Amino acid sequence: MATEENKKTSTKSGSQEGFVYLPLIAGWLVPGGGHFLLRKWGRGALLAASILGMFVLGLLMQGKVYAGAHDILDLLGLAGDLGNGLPYVLSRMLGLGDVQVQVTTADWGTRFIVVAGLLNIIAAVDAHNLKTGRKS
């Protein structure tokens, strides 16, 4: 019985070797990056394609990338956009998404960008949970 507890303890501590927040940070900065660090190639590729695809489609639909918050809805949109990590930073540096929403597709594009950021946050937390052994 004691050996079973030791196996569970050693397995759990073995999965926590190194800096356990690295997949979380990498997964936030680069979509799918946390899963790539953990050698979960398929899951990482699927997440990267989904998140980057939604982000790029949102920009192509002339979606707005939030730069500041003037009211609570803008604040929520900004929080979602910040979840995109480096794609958000690059879009701000290149001036993408600075347009006023004038067509219906642009409104949908804005939502695509926000949802991509929220999905990226979920993916980064998933990578962290895989690293800590809470999920397999």
C-alpha cells in the first residue's frame, strides 16, 4: 500500500519538473506553444490552426482590435483580445484592426478576434494543467 502511494507521489512530482508555468506563458504568447513544449504535437497544431485561423479571418473581415477601454464592453473586448498574445501585439504594431466597424462582417470579425483570444487562454491553461499532472 505504501509503494502505491509512493508511485502516485513520484508520478505527480515527476510531471512537475522544471518551471511549471512555462507552458502557460508560452501557450499564451504563441497559440499552441504550450502544447508544443509538452510534445503534444497534434493538439498544439490543432489549437494553433484554430486560434490563428480565427484571428486572421477576423482581421480579413475588417474586425476591430481593441486598443483601449472606454466602457465595460470595450474592457471585456480588450481582455479577450489580449488573450491572443503575440498576434495581438503584432496586429497593434502593424496597425491592423484600427478601423471603425462599418459593415456587418466587421462586427463578426471583431467577435472572431475576441473569441480567438479567449480560446487561446483556455488552451494555455490546458497546457499548464497537462504540465502539473492535473490532466493527462
